[in-house]
Amino acid sequence: MAIPQYETFREPFDTGIRISYITSPGGYHPLHWHEELELLYHLNGESDIIIDGKKYKLQKKRLMAIESRQVHSTYTYDRASMFICIHISKYYMEKYFPGLNLYQIHCTPDDITDENLLDYLKLCKMMETITRLYITESPAYAMETEGIILQIFARLIRNFSTSTAPSTAKIDHMSAERIRTIITYVSEHFREPITLDDIAGELGLGKEYFCRFFKKHMGMSFLQYLNEVRASHIYQDLEMTDTPIAELLEDNGFTNQKLFNRVFRQIYGCTPSAVRKAHTAASK
């Protein structure tokens, strides 16, 4: 299953809350973003979560929050990493808490201090309760779970947030919008040839300025990012299909076998053939 770069949730979102239990194949899942606040709770192993270019290590049975519209990616170390992934519509929640859009949640491993550790561990315990309700198939599971999520969100606002007046907001909205435009464009066109002129023109920028802008905000060149996106889709296809590797390269926009092999090894630490071989062995 290919991992979307821009996530939209088409299921009914009547309560402003969407909860998923995800088993994700190991490896790198490239940069993406969505409108909803995301709560991520690791059920096994550990992962690296990169948010706006900064890396965090998420341990087993620990919770972290990813704010609305933040660009993020993940690298999972286990072949099958399990998460609870909760998305909360801040727009919907404003009916309970007007002005919520001015609050930013700060709940990553780096934000946990001696002063807020007890509050943080209580949140993790509440996530454990959600897991237990799911496993035991409680008759009122959905009702209880959404009630707990609302409590978690309220505690995050109370203990792990800052508020900013609109006139003093520090976020560079134009740069953020440009980055999101780039990510969305790549997710829609990565199987096609994409030149620097193409993507720079999409933003109405000169090629040289675009390259400097992208490197400054993403910490890598645009071509490196594009190759990582293509490689990540091929990784998923190697595990989910029996399509020949050469055909996967062509289907996902790679025209240079040597470049692909180098990029793939840099990201995953092994060859595409090794991934296919391991998947075949696990299926028997």
C-alpha cells in the first residue's frame, strides 16, 4: 500500500475525531501533512519521527503530538510497527473551545520535563486504556474511546500548549504553504518526469531561488527528496507485489538503475532484492 504524502480522511468525521490502528511496514515513510492534529502512540518497538526537519525518537507506549499542517515523516525500525493514530479536527473542536486555532500543542519527547512528566505519563496511561478497550471489544468502545480522546486533548491544551495572538504569530505562513504545495505536487506527479524548472514554475519562482529555498527549509535538495519519495513507494511495492524490480523503477519514475540502488541503500541499508527476498521468506 502506497503511503500518501498529503493525507485526507474521507470517512465520516462527525465528531471531529478519527482513530486508526495501524500496522506499518518497516522503513522510511516520506514527508506528508494533513489539516488535522495527529496523536501518535507507539504500541511496539520505536521510530524516528521528523517534524519540520527535526528528528524525535518515539519509544514504545509513548505518545507524541504532531500539530495541524506540520510536515512530518517517519522511519520505523521493526518490520511491523504498530501504532494508534488519532486525528483531531481543530476546526471542529472550536465549537467547544473558540480560538483553539491560536493554540499550538507541544508534546514531543523533547518537550517532556521533570515538571510535566507526571502529566505526560497520565496521558500515556489513557492511551493504554484506549488500547485495552479495543482489544476487549467493549460494547460501548466508540463512545468511551472518543470520551477519553477528548480528555487527552483537553489536558494537552492545559499542560502542553502555548497560545499566540494573531498579530504576533511567528510562523512563516508563505514558506509553509510553499512547502506543502511542493509535497502535494510531488505526491501527485512523482511517477512522471519532474524537472527543477517544472516545480519552480509551479510556485512562480526562479530555479536557483527555488533550490536555495527548498534546501533551507527541508535540509536536503529537491532531487534528493523526489528520489526518496519514489524509493519509498518502490519499497512498499516490493513488499506488497511480485512485480519485477525493473518494472517498479519504471512505474515510479526512476530512469537510472545505479542512482536508484544508491538511494535505496542509503535509506534502507539494504538492496531491493534483499527486501523482496525477506518478504517472500516471511510469506511462506
